[in-house]
Amino acid sequence: MKNFFMLTSIAIVILCHLSCSPDEEQMQTENPLTSDTLTSFGAPLLGDVVLENMYEDEARKLTDKTPVQIVTVLEGTSRVVLQARFRGVRDLGFGFPLYECELMDESAEAMGGIAQGMSGSPVGPPGRIMGALAYGNSFSKAPTRFLVTSIDAMDASIDHQPLGDFLEQEPAPAAPAAGINATYAPVKTPIMITGIQPHRIQELSSHLPDSRHNFVELFAHIGGAPAAPPAGTSPKLAAGDMIGVAIATGDIVNAIGFGTVTQVYDDKFIAFGHPMFGDGKSALPVYRAVTNGIVPNLMASFKSSSIYGNPIGTITKDLTPAIVGEFGAPPPMIPVKVSYHPANSPTAIEKHHRVAYGQELYVPIVAAITMDALRMEVSNGTVDGTVTLQFQETDTVYTESFRRTSPVPFIDVLINVDQIVRSFVDTLANSAGKATLKSVSISITDKPQITKAEIAEVIAPEEIIPGESATFSIVLVPHWSTAGVERTIQRDVTLEIPEDFPAGEANLSVAAAGPPDFFGDFGPPPGAIIDFEFGGFGDEEERPVPKNLDELIKQMQEDQIDPGLITVTLSPSGFGGDFPPLPPGLFPGDLPLPEGFLPPDAEMPEDDEEGDDGNGDAEEMPENGEEDDGEAPEDGEDGGDGDGEIPPDLQLPEGFPPLDGLPFPEDIGPPPTVETELTINGFIVTGYKDITVTIKGEDLDMGDGMIPELPELPAEPPVEE
């Protein structure tokens, strides 16, 4: 019996050995995912695992509930496998299919399920990639559903030419962008911003244009510049690895978007499975990233990640199916220097940053966050700022200053710097010429005083005589924090009154020169379009439209207005309404009138009376002795030239004064005015005062240049009995 059992055991061993053929051993070694990497949640993928693409025609053959896997990073830099299953192909009108799947990994569900930062994670049967995890449900319960962007569409992004490339070529039509099914939301790219206080995120989000930030979500992050690589990290990038896409880096502000690589080719890679900003052409530096775990969130969990090492390449395309990156040297970025001069320090604090091209809207964000971080408090104050821009296309440097007082200097810096930068880099705002920023320098001086002053009173001299100078006093009341011993600010301005300035009443207006502050201290809402061109008398000289960047810079420099500027304007009171009254005697009652012309005090004839046409109106005066036909003369006919001028052959009654010198409407220009300016340095002046003054002079009969003197009328001829 003992020998029997021994022989049986040997036979079993031999049979087991013979059952393992060399072909079967070769097939198992070809599978890049070994059994020990798939048996449990969190097991790392060992070695340089290469996943093979599974394209649409093959993916459509998968049956419902086919097991699939998600390759991603949950902790550190090691890739792990999460279990899921395929639920079908969904054609949602994107122009390419999406695959619906559901997460079946209980451990992953316990950690928060599908988390922001997982977008781009490869999904497919073991060893295959059918696409990238891209969209999911908000407030979803296990099992979590998600949508996968097909690898076909992502591969097509590599060869797709974005619209930005066409600016250097002949114009070409573009296909419409794809929409997002409302049932699902993108697994957004978390953008971690360092240096920002948490309560500023909402204010910052409202400032940013929604269309460019539908696929990202901003987070206040504690961190810094790229750290040293973790021990044991691979120098290569593989499917399922985490990357960080840099928008801005520097001493205080680091804005980094995190996501997952879907597939790697020779010198390129694709990631995210959806756009980041949807910019098309892009130039964002890419870093390797490390994940510090999943942060649970009621709406959508997210990966806590940070970048490390040096940049490994550039995101060159940002399209609907994916972002496309190229390995190699990082792209150039815009140097941004922020100098903050606090009230309690004799010297300024300088911080240096770099902002990616195409993301110039983050220049004001860097400035506002830097000031807010160094300020270390939320309080009222006055901010003096100066923005200096240098361009690659010209050696001309543009500098513009601003001064604002408000309870939120963070918002003031954000809005003012944004308006200055956007005037050049926004292609819709700037039609003059391409403006590529070479460098940006922003200087901010913080003051605890509220440097506002309101126009309170205007004091005029007792006598204002044409041909002499007149001095007016302007009284302003400043905020108590800047008021001196006298409590008011008084400045004198002198106007040179021309000799031909009309005597009588005149208006003196004193006004702050800046645009009216319709929106209060907080400034206009983000994205508001405000037009302060209120017009005038129509005699302003039209400026030429700028045709290049230098002309645009010149015009913008000319348009700058100091917030402390006051304009003082003196104008006659007789203008702005009806024409002044005609001098007495111009139409004397005894002046002989042409036949059929009714005197001013004559009563209108009743119907059927002589001189009436039966319609209740006086008949029209016949022209030049012609018979009256009841119709007005047409243009070109005698007596009607259609342009408002006096017909050259108009016959006037005997003794009627000539009309050549009379001021007909087309001869009247803008009212005579005297204007000067005054600047209250360091202040923001508000308010308006309008007073009436009297210009001394002889009693005039309107023969002072406004209405020409009229010839004396002939004596009345004797009446023959």
C-alpha cells in the first residue's frame, strides 16, 4: 500500500509537468499583466508595462458586463489596477463614441470612487486600452458610473491642426465643437493654486470666463515649486502615470492642473480624455506628479497631487477628446515680477513668477494673489499700481498706472491689471497688431489711508471781465483719514477770459475727469462691457484706427487719465437751448411785406375767406411772382434747393435787410468755451459742481460777434392821401 501511494504521487507530478506546453508558457509571458498584479486593489504594476490599444470596431464587440480595468495612481507614483465592467457604447453626438462603464472595486468606492485627477486613466480589458476615463456622475452612489473617451478620438487629436496654427496660414473653415451630455459631468482637472486663501477661490472663479473653465476646478493648495523626485521613480512616462500641467509657477503662486496619462507613443503622449481649457493650440509645460492620496468630497473627490523634478515636455494641443503632449525641452514662459510696497516698510518686496503663453489671464491672478498673501489682512485701503509691459513685436514699452480705494484691494488689483493686459493679448480687444508679452512688471503700493476727495464748493471772483484773467477756488473735502488741520483741500485755477467772450450769465462747471463710478468701490462686474463715450457737439477730431501695435500703445497712453484730474469749463449760458432772441427792429411791424405774406400779428383767415384754401391753413406764399399752385417747390426748382440755404434769386421786399450776414443754423458752431485742468496728486477725485457766474461788459444788442450788426432801416415813405 505504501508503494502504491508513492507511485501514484510520482504519476501525478509527471502528468502536471506534461500538461504545461511551451506554447502556453509563451502566451502567458506575452500578457503584460500577471496574475499577482490583478488579484487585489492597490497592487502596483511591476516594470514598464505597455498597454495595447483597442479601437472602436473591436470595442463594439464587447458584451455587457465584460470586466475591464482602470490603471491609475492613488498613492505616490505607483500605478495600480481598479476593477470595473463595461456597460455599452454610447453615441452622444461628440463625433466619436463614448463607452459607459461602472466601477466595481469596493475599496476604491470606499475612498471616494471616481476622483478628479483620474481623468485620462486608461480603461480596457486586461492589457488593453479602449480609452480614457473622462466623465462621471456627481453625487453618485456605488456602483459609480463613468464614461470613457475612445482611444480612436484621442489618437486623432495628435494629427489634428488647431485653429491657432491657421493664424500663420490661409484661413480655413473649422468644424463645430462637440457638446457634453447633461447626464454626465467631466471628471474635472483639479487646478491646485498655492498662495491663495480659501475664501478667494469663489471670487477668483467668478472672474474667470466659464467657457474656458468648464473642465477644471480650482483648489486652494498648500505647496510650492516643483520638489525633488521621490526615491525609486522611473524617468520614463507610462500609461496611467500622473502629470502636472503648469499654468503659472513662482515664489508664491503655482497654478498646476493634474490628470492622468492615457497612452504614450515615441515622442508624444495623450492624456485627460477631455479638454483642459479647450484652447486648441497650447504651450503649457508638463511635469511628472506624485499623488498624496484621495481627498473625499461630497460632490466629487479629488487627488491631492504635486509636481516634482524638471519639466519633461510641452502640452501642444488642448482639444475635446484629449490633450496632446510632446517630450523634450519645456516651452518659454512670460516672466512676471510683482513688487509690493507695504505701508509699514521703507522697501518693496519682490516676488518672481512665470506664466505660460496662452494663459495671460493668469498674470492679474498672480499679481492679486501675491499682494493678498504679502498683505496678510483684509482691510480697507488705497492701492496705487503701475503695470509695465514689454513686447516681442516692438521695443516700445507700455506703462499704465491705476489708483483705487475699496474694502477689497484683491479685487481691485485683479480687475485693473486684467483690463490693462487684456487690451493687448485678447485678440478680440486688440485688432491693431499681434502683441506677445516679453515680460511683465507690476508695482503695488499699499496705503491705509482712503485717498478720496469730493468736490464740495467753487468760489468765483466778484468780477469777470473779458480780456482779463479770473481766478477760481475749488474746495474739496477728503476722507478723514487723509484730512489735514484745515479739513479741506483748496486749490486755485486761473482762466484767461477772451475779449470776445459774450457778456452776461455763463456756466462754470467743475468735474472729476475720470469716468463715473457706476458700480461703487468694487468696480464693474467681471466681463462687463462699458462704453463711456457719451459724445459731444460732433466737432471732435476723429482719431485714426490704430493699424499696428505701436499706434495702439500711443493711443492708449494718450487715453490715460489721472484719477485726481479735475476739469474746469466756462461756457456762455445762451447756448444749449433755442437760438437767442432776434434783435428788436429786425422785423418791424411797418416793414412792407410781399404780396400774400401775412404779418406776424395777423389773424388766420377762416375757411372759404379770401386767402384761404379751405383746409384751415394759410396759403403758401407764391414764389417770385409766379401763380400759386398750392404746392411747395421741389428741389432744384426756383425757391427750393433742398439744402437749407437761401435761394440765390430770392426776392426780398424793398427795404428788407440783406440776409448774407445772418447766422443761419449751419453757420453756428460749438459754443465758445474756456477750459483748464487741475490735478490733486495722490487722490481720487469725485463729484461735480455747476455754478452761474456773470461776465461783465457793456449792454450789448447782440452785435458782439454772435449776431452781426444790421443796417439801419430806411425811413417810412410818406403816405399819399
